[in-house]
Amino acid sequence: MPRLLGCLGVAILLLASDGGLLAAETRVPSTRAFRRSSSDWYKITGTNPSNNAGRLPHYDNSQVEEIAASLLVYQNADGGWPKNLDMCIKLTDEQAAKVAENRGMYPSTFDNGATHGQLRYLAAAQQIADRDDFRQAFLRGLDFTLDAQYDNGGWPQIPGSRGYSRHITFNDNAMVGVMQVLQAIITNQPEYDFLPTELRERCADAYRRGLECTLACQIEVDGRKTAWCQQHHYQTLEPVDARVFEKPSLCSGESAGIVKLLMDDPEPTPEITAAVDGAVEWFRDTELHGIRVERRRIEPVRYKYHTARSDKFVVEDADAPSLWARFYELDTFRPIFCGRDGVVRYSLAEIDQERRTGYAWYVRSPESVLRVYDRWKDRSPAPR
């Protein structure tokens, strides 16, 4: 079996067991997409929660084959993966049996980097390790992903679910993450060379429909293209509520991810160009200057979903870098904030401490779009 030498983010050599050189300049794939949280790992394995996940034995980033094999342990019967499980922990035989016994306890989802993150990793791992079980797991996951697409081109957070998770979800990179995998396939990235022609054609059709849905979801205000909501209704495409503190709104962070996806499209159309131009103009209009978010230490407070060790305050600072609110009111473009009481407010100070400290209310991600927009515009062939 090939052996991998090296570390994350650097060029490495891939050696066969006989010492022969197989490939050069191979990069270790990133686990970041599906390592968002380990909080639910304890519920499956029965490990004592007092143990810190950071002190549990983890595979090193260079152990690609071992990590990919671990992903197979967690893959649900439907082909997808659950979220919030630390899949890079070195499981004992007993723990692996516990995971297998509880497979399906958590639904397959595209939230928090799940499924599309594992697909990207397995594609890279099969290229490095040349293992058929990695390819077959990838194909099952890809089938699950393609089957989950709505007729209108969108993807839900959790396929087959009810409530807000059935809606078309841009939150936490869910639909964009899926589209990035399909984009890599249709642009013939080498790690996907093993896919048969018919499946590639199916991926191209899914990407096209997803792109059409994304463009249709862009919110227009007084005839002006702006940004996107975290969730759009799975039938009407209108912006909708998610959790009680996530109101229908214009969402800067999620929209930045969508715009990057559109800018990476291999054949930008006039419709894509108009969508990007409109969003960039909206980013510039809603950019916040002269403030920053300051953290001040407090006595730790344990809430249901997090422990607050510092509080957040918005303070004036003429030298602060640009910020964007996470949510903007649909008709006024005013920054909005909301607690678990569901009441919209217009300053962070009005939100209770639990939500104030447990959520990212300001982001900088649109800045990364603005940095590359002019270069993209100059090379984009689509007319304006």
C-alpha cells in the first residue's frame, strides 16, 4: 500500500511500499470542512465528556489513508454523513463497534461541512491511496447528494426533513459546498478522473440546475440585485426563517460564499456577471466603518450550547477595519439582531448575553470578494 510522507499544505512525495516514486507535489487534503465540532462524538462512543477532545488521540494530517478509512466508519446507509462528529479520532475497536452500532443515529446532512466535505476528502484520498473502497464510498455519497437535489435545483440542509432544514440552505456553506464539488468534477479536476462519463453528465446537469436556482434566489429590492438569505423556501424560493433568531434577511457571509462560487464558474454568463456585480455593489453599500467588536472577559457562564467566557461589545474605532453585519433588513438594509425571543432589534447591545456571545453577528468575509472582484471583472468575458 502506498505510504504518504509530509505535512499539511506542503508538497510531498508519495512512495510505494518498494520505495519507488509514484507521484510528486501531491498535497495532503484538508479535513477542515468536516471537523467543525466534536461535541456529539461522545454521545456515540460513550466516552467520558470530561475528556477534552483535543487530548484524545487523533490522526495526524499526513495520515490520509487512515483518516479516509475512518470516514467510511461514519458513513450512513443512505450514503451521506452526519455533522458535528470528530471523524479524525483514532477509534479503539470497541469505539468503532459503538459507532457502527449507532450508525444512522444522526441524519445525513450538508450542514457544517458534512457530506460535501467527506466527498472532497475521499476523492483526494483515493487518488493518493488507490483504494476501491474509498471510490465506492465516494460514489455512494455522490448518489445521495444528487438524489437530494430538488427539481428547482436547490439543496436542503437535511434531505427528507421537515421544518426549516428542508429549505434551500446557503447557511454554513451547505449548498455552496455541494456546488463546489460538482464544479470540481465538471472542470475535470484530476482527483475525480475515476468518475464514468454518465455520472459526469449527471453532475453537469445538477450543477447547471443548482446555478439556475442560485441566481433565481438572489433577492431584488426595488429592481436592484442584492444578496441572498441563509434559507430560501424549498418551493417558492422566497427568503424564510431558520432558527428563531435567524430571520428572513440579507446575509453578508453566506452571500460572500455564493459570489465566490459564481466567480469560479468556468463559463460565466451575462446572468452570472449581473448577479456578481449586483452583490458586490450591495457589499460596498452595506460596509460598516468606524466600529469594532470588543471582547471583555467575564466569569464563565454555562449555557445550553456554549460557555461564555467573554462578552461582546460594539465600540467606536476610527482605525478599525471594515465589518459587515451578519444580517440586514430586507427593505432598509439596516443591520438586525435577534435573540431567542424572536424579536428583531437594531443593536448588538439589545440582545441577551446568551445569543450575544454564542453567535457571530459581524463578519469580514465580503472583504475577500472585494479584493478579487476587479481582477475577475477584467477577465470575465460576459458583457456588461
